[in-house]
Amino acid sequence: MSVESRKIRLVMDLRNAGVTDTKVLAAIERVPREQFVAESFQDQAYANQALPISCGQTISQPLVVGLMTQALEISDRQKVLEVGTGSGYQAAILSKLARRVYTVERHRDLLAEAEKRFTGLGLHNITTMVGDGYKGWPAQAPFERILVTAAARIVPPDLVAQLSDEGGVMVLPVGDVAGLHQEVIRVKKNGKQFKSERLFPVRFVPLVQGVPEVRS
């Protein structure tokens, strides 16, 4: 089966599984997932499953990417913060939907690889930074949308503070670091008040505070 055929089949599977937003499906179809996975996993690039990447991280299952992106309810005029760049795949999806994407990654090597992919794909509306995802990106706040791609024990207060007061939305996995009890939560903010709702169970790598030291 060709890459294009596998991609079409994946998009159909995602639609049947609940990703009904046509803009999100179109974004997934336009981003070449095979460029974000290791060479040894090329034959699984369009399988609906998470795959390992470097630094002990993963590229998320396409269904989870689709559902979390859909839950953000993004418009093309909004500024989005992503916490946890990883391979860069999720940021690439967001770049097709938002005006501007700011993405933070604590692993320098991972971010360097993702930046090469963004450049190669001509994704010029993505801005990157090595940093502590728990702290977000205060200099660029507020953000209309925030997406977190690693599981926090609680909703990080710094990220809530950086969410726009006027209808800001954040989607993130919350739960224990072992991944046994995690749920995707959607936070909606109005003024200084916010409310959260549980969406669906997941299993993500933990959101770790701080930035690894650079070895000489």
C-alpha cells in the first residue's frame, strides 16, 4: 500500500473514531507524519499508534493528536502555545490551523531535530524555545490556546495565568506519572475564572520540570 493510501485510510479511521472537524482532518492529511518518525518505524508512520522517538519521548497516537487538536477549537487568527515539542508533529498540525505557534521543549537535541523538519516543510509560523514547559512562555503571553503534550500531576498554574482571559482554552493530559490514570482535560477561561472538563483517558509521558543540563 502506498504512503498516500495509508494516509487516506488513517484519516478515514480518525473520522470514524470521533475526529469530525474537517479542518483538523485536513491538517493531518497535509502533514507528512513519515518525516517525524525514525527511519526504523517508517512502515508504521500511518498506523494509529504512538511511536518512540529520541530522549525517551514518543510521537503521539494520531487519534489522540486529532481529538486534542479538535478540543482546542482553534481559529486561524489565534496564537497557540504548545508545551512539549517532541518530534514537532503536533506543532506542524497546529501550524496549519493557527496564526502563530509557539512551542517549548526541554530537550535541546529533540528541538534541533524538530526545527530542521519545520524548515524543510516551510512551516514559517512556528517559533521555538528550549525551556521549562511548566513555566510556559511568559514573554509571549497571553495565548488564546495552549496545548500540553505531556502529563502534569495538576493543571500548571503558570500556564493558566498565560491563557487569554477572553475565552482562552487549554487542553492537556493530567494524572499520575506512571500513566495508569491520566485524562485529557479542557480548561476554559473567562476573566480570572476558569472551569475544566474531563474528555477522555490517555497515556502520556510525564511533564517534567526544569531543563536538562548541557554536557560538555
